[in-house]
Amino acid sequence: MTNPPSSLLLNLDSYCEISTRDKVYSRNRALDKLIKSGSLNSAHKLFDEMPERDTVTWNILIAGYSRYGFPSEAFYVYSQMINQGVRESSSTFSTILSVCCNAGFYQEGSEVHCRVISLGFDLNAYVGSALVDLYLHVGLCDVALRLFDEMQERNLAVWNLFLRGFGELGRSSELLGLFNNMKMEGIVPNPVTFCYLIRGCGNERLVDEGQQVHSHVIKIGWSESDLFVANALVDFYSACGRVVDARTSFEVIPAEDVISWNSMVAAYADNELSLHALETFARMQLWGKKPSIRSFVGLLNLSSCNENLFLGRQAHCLVLKMGFDSGSVHVQSALIDMYGKCGYIDGSVSVFEDAPNRMESCNSLMTSLLQCGIVEDVVELFGLMVDEGLGFDEVSLSTTLKALTVSIFASLATCTLLHCCAIKSGFESDIAVSCSLIDVYSRSGHVKLSSQVFEELPSANTICYTSIINAYARNGMGMEGLGMLKAMLQKGLKPDKVTFLCVLTGCNHSGLVEEGRMVLNSMQKLHGVMPDRRHYSCMVDLLGRAGLMVDAEELLKQAPAQNNAVMWSSLLRSCRVHLNEAVGRRVAKVLLDLEPEDPTTWLQASKFYSEIGEFETSMQIKEIGVARKMKRDIGYSLVEVKDR
């Protein structure tokens, strides 16, 4: 028997190879169809039965688990792929990095990054985009920026991704610079680009920058033609408190757009304009537009801010009529919050018991309990969430930590236990959790631990710097607070009113008079921040403590709220301490004229006259105070000894 020619054997091998490839291809199509129909179990069964698999097969299954919200299963399949020696493709990496990003698998994402580099995919545009998105979600802006700069091909989608990330991370002041760089590269922006720019400016209340973006939008013609951009402008001006401008942006939008109606209701509600919010809410229904979740959340938040239980209950009735009570976690959370802030905790508990999503509802109930001052129950509810397997998120942790800051039973052991929970669950880099940790450690006197939490933040924003400055201020470390303000400015971050108040408080507690004066003077001149009553009050107290009564009196006369009794009372206390009779007499007279019905005012004036030796005047003033049924609360303090 003769052997077949070698050419025939080659053809047979080629035929077998094509046949096998066709089988894999057909099974891949069947696998894809099963996944698209939602039959994940059947898809995985088919996957297990496949004698031959290629990279596409693995990619389809990983993407399927990711699409239907099973990130752990998706990552497990990816791990099996590596273990079986199958080489990843660019599609594999972009999909699995997206899984890590959305599910918070940041450690796993960095490990995938190592494989990306080792296999030479780091220059791929899609993989690079996924890596940038991952590190922006982690908060590592500098790493994301370096990867972004190394990308050889940067299309519009990547630029939009980067603009969105910087806006969400509180680095909105850099957005216009990035936008200019984008235009210099010849990238033409689309409406999504402007939505991210406008939203970023709104997040940080950057009015001037936002108006510059608005000018670009008008030139292009998208302020009227693109509904998403137009609604973003309404939200931006609302966030900045420019309700008239928000209304102007709203009026150019066609009346049939239901999103804009709901945006305007929310805009009025967010700025506590009750009548305008209710009028717009009624008008939209006259136009035949159905209120959305956003409108109801806005009205409920308005009820919360004003502690208007009557309005909140009316909104609750409409929620029930329109069927939003069981279908929206946001509405349920707003209801729980509203009843809590109105002091009706039974209403909060009632809504909570009917809520299907216990995780979100627990967070809202914890916030309501905290609002009502029932702080021990907040900590207990957090423990129940863990014990019953509900899990917790960054909101749960942050709220519990805030409860500890005002709880008389808080201890260092409890704080460190929650800190460990944050680390194990991957929430230690979350801004709200980190700021709460900084606060709770500083309140217990452990400012070094506060500083450690701050230093470990991947990308600190204005809120983070304000928290650590406040921690230093609370512990009498004014110079350290000033150092943080300097570092913050060098980083390009813009301090706000709260930041400056914390800096001034630190100067006050540390006796830094000249530094305090410089900070107050620089607020409006250098940073465009108008000092308010709180800043002047802090500075008056600082000058008074230093014995500079005349300076304090002159500054108080320049304050925007000269008739504020708290500031005059602070100055009178300083006059008592430093026995400044001349200024004290003038201050006492002003104070009694401002608050003639407040018994504590008369007591303070009585003590001042007693200490300067005018006992008869002191007794007369004291008798008037007693006649006004003066009452004083007895103070107390707590000290932690051996964790008790």
C-alpha cells in the first residue's frame, strides 16, 4: 500500500484546522446568543462543554458576566483564562479593567495593569483608555495623567473620559486647561464634552469658568439645540445659586422636554425657593408632563431643609399615588431623610420597614437617626447591617463615623475598628470616609492619626484639606493648618469659606494674631471669597484674647452683621478677662440694646460690672436678669481611661 503524497497530507491538515476553527466560531456565536438572551447558566454550561476554546470564547463569557452585573464571576473566568495559558487580547484587557473599575476591584486592576505591560498592550488605545478610567476611579489623578500623556492616540472618547474624571474628583479648576489642550490637538468637542465641563464647574461652584463654557456653547448653538447641554446649564446655575440664570437657560428649551421641567423644579427646591418650586411643579402637570423621581426628591429635600412636615406629607401622598414609593430607592431615601429631619423618626422607620432595598434604606435611616441625635442607634444599626449580611458601603461608614464624633460613648478602639472595616472593604480612599476618619480621630485628640489618614489619600481635594486644617485647628495647631493652606494653594486647589473659617479658628486657638489678620485680608483680595459673620466673629475673638480690644471693636464695626449679639458677647468676655473698662462699657451697652430679652446677656453684663468694682450696678443688672427667669445649663466633660 502506497503512502499518500505529502501535498495531500498538508491539505488534510489545513482542512481539519479550518473545520476546528469553524466549530469554535459557530459555538462562539451560540454562546453569544445565549448570553444576549440572559441565559448565563446555559451559556456557562455550553462553555464548559466546548472541547476547543479561543480568546474570543473567553472574552464573550467575561463580557457576559460583566454586562449582567456579576463582576466576581467575570474576574473568576478571567483568572481561569490565565491559569489555562490563554493569551489575552486588547478586548480582554479593556473588558476586565472595566469590571475592576465598576466593581471597585482596584487591587486586582493594578495586577491586570502589570499583565498589560508585560504583554505589550500598554500602548493600545482601548486598553489605555480603560486604565485611565480605572485610576481616575481610584482617585490617582497623577497616575491617570501620566498614562494619558503616554497614549499615542487620544480620541474624543478618551478626552471626554478624562474631563469627566477630573470633574468628579474635584479638580474642576483644571478642566478649562485640559479643554484648551484638547482643542490644540485638533479634537472637535461634542455635546458630551460640554456636559462634563459644565457639570465639573457646577460641582466646584466655578461660576466664571462655567460662564466661559456657556459662551462656547452659545457660539456653537447647542444651548438651544442640544437638550442635554441645555439641562446641564440649568443644573450648573442652580448649583451655583444663580436661579435667575437657571431660569433663563430653562426658558430656551422646548416646553415638551420633560427633563428640563424636572430640572427646574429641582433647581428651585435646591435653592429653597418653595413657592417657585411648587408653582413649576404644578405648571408642568398642566402641560401634561409627569413629574419624575428628581422632582419628588427635590420637593422632599426642600421639606427637609425647611423642616416642613406638612409639605413633606403632601409630597409623600403624591409619591404613593404615582407609584414611586416601591420603585425608587432615591425617593424612599428622601422620604426617610425628610421625616428624620422633621423630627418624626417614626415616619422614617415606617418607610424603612416597607423598603425593598435595605442597603440604601439603612443608610437613609442612619442619617435620620443622626439628624435626630439618636447616635447610639446609628452605631447599633451599622452592627446589625454587618451581622445580618446586608453589607455596608462608604455612606454607611461615613455616617457611623459622624455619629461617633458626637457620641459620648465613642472611644479610640471603636474608631480604629471602623477604620479597619474601611481598609478591608476598600473604602479607605473614599473622600467622605477619609474626611470622617480625620474628624473622629481629631475630636478624640489623636491628630497624628488624622494626619496619617490624610497623607494616605491618593488625591486630596478641597474638602480633604479643609478637614485636616480643621483637625489641626481643633487641637491648637494653627501653624500646621497654615502650612496645609499653603500646600493646598500650591496644588492649585481653591479654598472656600469653610476652609478659611477653619484656618482662622486654628489661628484663634494658637494666638496667631498677625497670621489671622493676613488670612482675613487675603480672603476677598486674593481668593475672591467674601468673609461672613463667622469669619469676623472668629477674628474678633482672636483679637480679644490677645488683649487688642480697640482693634477688635473697630473690626466688629466693619463686620457685615454688626448687630450680631454673639460677636459683641465674645468681645465683652475678653474685656472682662483683660479688665478693659473703657471698651467694656461701650460693648455692654450695645449688647443690652441688642438682646434686652435674653437673660444670659444681663448675667454677662452683671459680671463685667462686678469685676470692675461697680457692685451696685452689677446687682441691679443681675436682678433684671433674674426677673427674666434666667437659667443656665450645667456643663460636663468626659475622659477616656483604659478604653472606658
